[in-house]
Amino acid sequence: MTEIEKQREREAKAAAAKILTEDHVRGACLDRIDKRMAEYCLNVATRPDEHNVYELLAVVKFLRMYTDSQYRFDLASVKAFFALYEFLKFDGTSGRRSYELTPVQIFQFSGVLGFWRDETHRLVRNALFFVPRKYGKTTEVCAFAINDFLFGDDNAQAYTAANSYDQSKICFDAIRKSLRDLDPGGEYFKSTRELIRWRNDERQSFVRCLSNNPEKLDGLNASTVILDEYAQADSADLKNVLTTSMGVRENPLVVTITTASDKTEAPFYEELKHEKSVLLGEIFDDSPRDDTSFSHLFLPDCDDAEGDPKTWAKVHPHIGITVQPEYYEMQWAEAQKSVDNMKAFRTKMLNVFASPTYAEWINGTQIRESFLSLDIDKMGYHPDCVIGVDLSVNDDLSAVSYYIYRPDLKQSHIHTEYYLPRGIIGTHRNRDLYQRMADEGYLHLCNGDIIDYAQVVNDIMAHAKNLRILKIAYDPNRAAEFVSILKTMGAEPYLYSYKQTYYYFTKPCQAMKRFLAKKFITIGDNPMTSWCYDNCILDVDRMENCKPLKRTETGKIDGVISSLMALGVSLELKR
């Protein structure tokens, strides 16, 4: 996203927030639709920082249409649909049961089904729900197909389609199970693997599951089309076959529900850009306006940090309902393990299109070229030093880096020491490397099966006799016991909490590359360090901040992280 595009979204959100006053929302009397409708719109209006710009714009658009005399809002049909949904049963963690609609769903169903141009023609023809993983999207769109099958045209044709047959089958099977609950004896409906229809001839309507093979589809007369995970589709051929078959229908409906992907060249990416521009048209006169489409887009605002729980809550409206709050925390922790995991987190959890954004940075060869054998306890004076500590939670590699100023040479030097529990070497995937490094003195072993934080602290205090320690940087989320031990030894004034965010790592990443190129820095000659650099790659987030990540989950980059923490703090200190 360009800076111009970002500024346009910021301005649109500010303008939408001004429009959505509490009085404006209350004046629309949305309670007549459902109290949850008023609840949702008031929440967006009074807490705009908790919602993204396109969510605000969707409410602005709804209220404009709701108060526009050229459209009729069919309250009876909307309430009937609410009742149908809440009567249907779907699979869940406690078995098959009915679910109450959430305020978000009430808004979505009202926006799609409520507006009519006249007595017989519904306004909205295309609906897009752009939502993250674990939103509960399959059960939501099932209701559109079931409603059409039961109460639509006598010859209604509802289709479930997706990028793969298996994905399409998930939605279709959910529909089939719900209809089976309505007709357990099979008196009214009959179904096969891919088709559900009525047993008698009173209605010719059916629901059909499609494979992604448009060449074999002809003679269709679709009335409702459910496109699941359309962002994964490489071609629009299947969608085009279905939508072009809807010409004779008075009230055709295409519902696209999807999560982002890494396919920025796929057709949905451009369609999403168009839907964004339609919503921006509520603010800017140079954008199109299309009231036949309804879009509800859940994604971060351009300035939102990826690792912030506030961003996660903004992106996922069903946290605490269809997904537990700690799920995002666990997925974020997994994302730190490799660039592939981070891409998955961005696309599936943040719901943003994430092409590979990593870049080559500093490799082990460059580090080895900067190696210098230096005994930091025998420098003949007490140089200034900042320490960076990257600790494992309990049973894996930990690293402590000493960033030492050498004013006499106008250089700095980074000395890194590594720690590993002795008891885990025998079963560790890197056991051969670790045992060799330990035998050669490059890796400190702690007795037992977990890291001995006291041993790490004692080593730091021993080096402190020959160094002037300025700060000791640590990760506040992983160092409680380590910090407690340091405090008991009087080191509290030197402690420095260093957040593990992309923002905090950007400057030291840039500085490290520059310092190495200009020979401003030397590196302690520990092969563990060059190995760590060979394992990492630089990842760039949506805000163009960067941080090293593992190339693969099996690699280790602890020495890189601890070095950058020490360098990052040194860049902030005024000396």
C-alpha cells in the first residue's frame, strides 16, 4: 500500500467517524429491525478505534440506504430469515445445536436481504464477507442456500462452489445436515453426494455442490451462488459460468465469503480493491457507488501493529464466540518460528494479502568475515557494554550478547555466548552440532533439562567485573525468573525491557548491515553465531518494519536476536 493510499484510508475513517455520531445512529431507530442491529451500529459509531475504516464505511452506507426513500426495507423478510437461521442446527464443540445470531451477523443479513427496489425486486445482488479464519463463515452462508431452497423460486437452484471440490463439499454437507435435521425421516427431501432436492413435484428447487471444473457445467439457471474461499481461486471461470446463468432470475444472489491469501494476481484481489473503492465512495466523490453490492470487510487499518491484541480484536469480530482469545496469542507465537508461519498468520489471522515479504539480509559468510578473537575479560580497561539476552522458555537454546564499545579503534565488538540444557542434547534434532560446539567450548551446557538462569546471571556478573555495563536488555514476556535473579543481585537499575516487535528491531537490523559493510563492527569468533545468521531471513511487515525470522522452524537465530537487542539499546543511549 502506498503512502497516498494509506492517507486516503485515514481521511476516510476520520470522515466516517464524524458521520457516525451516536445521535445519528439512534435516530435511525434500528431497534425495529433487532436490538442487536442497534447494538452493532452503536458500537461502531461510539468506538471507531476498535473497527477498521471499511467497517465504518459499511455502516455509513447502510444508514444512508436505510433512510433513503427510494428503497424499501422489508422488515418482515429480514426477521423471517433471522428466525430461520436461529432454528437451523449446525455442528459445534458441544454437538449439533442452534445458535443465536451475533450483532455482526444481524448487520450482514440485514444489509444483504433487507433492501428492495420495489415490491418484487431485491436490491443487493452481490455480497462479500471478507473475514479471518475461525469466523464461522460456512454456517453463516449455508442459511442463504437453505432459504432459497425452501422459500425462493419454485425452481430455485442454489450452488456451493469453491476453489476445490473438498472446500465446496464442506459447505454443501453443512447444508445437507441442517436439512436432514428439518426432515429426519426423509419425507420431504432426498439427497445424494452432490445434490439435495424435494421428493414431491410441488417444488423443483435444489442445492448442488460443484467441483472447480467450469467446462463441464452447462444448462445452469442459478438463483443463489455461494463462493467459499474465493481468494484462493486462480481463475474467475467458475464464478463467471455461474453468474452468467442468473439472467432470468428476478432476485439472484451471489455470496462470496473468504479469507485472504497470498495470491495477489488472482481475480479476487482485484475484486476486493473494487469493493473497497465502492465503500470509499461514501466519502469521496471520485469513487464509484454501487448499492447492489454489500461488502463487510474485516482487516487491520493501515497503521495497526500486527502483534497488538487490539488489532486482533479489530480484525476478528467473533473473538470469544467462535474463537478463543488465546488462539491469536498462540498463532502469533507460532508466526515467530518461520517466515512461512508468519505469512500464514498474516493471511489467515490478520486477513491481509501477504506475498512473500522477506529478503536476504546478513548471512553466515559475512559474519565469519567479521570474526575477531577477543577475550572480553582481558581488554586492559573497562569498556562500555550493553547486553542483549534472548532466553528460551525453559529447555532450548539461549543467547547472551555483549555489545562492547572500543573508542580507541572507533569500532564496536559483539561477543555472544550460548546456553543449552545438557539433558536434552541426546534427543535434540541438532544434537550432533550442539555436542560438537559444546566439546569445542562454543556452547555452555547447563545441568539438567532446563536452562539454568542462575548460571547465565553468574556469567554476566563475572564479565561485569571487566566491563562497564550500561544496560541489560531482555524480552519482558520470557524473562521473569531471569530478571528476578538479577534484581536480587542489585542489577535492577541496569535492566531494560526490550519488546520483540518489528518496530523495535528495524533500526538495529539496518544498523547491523551498515556497520558490517563499513567495518565498524567485529563479531566474536563463535561458529554458533554464523550458523544463527545462516538460519535467518529478514521479514518485512505491513508497515515496512523488519525483523529476522527463521527460514525454517528447525533453525535457531537466538544469537541474531540477542545481538540486535544489544545493538538496538545502544542506538537509543546517549553517550
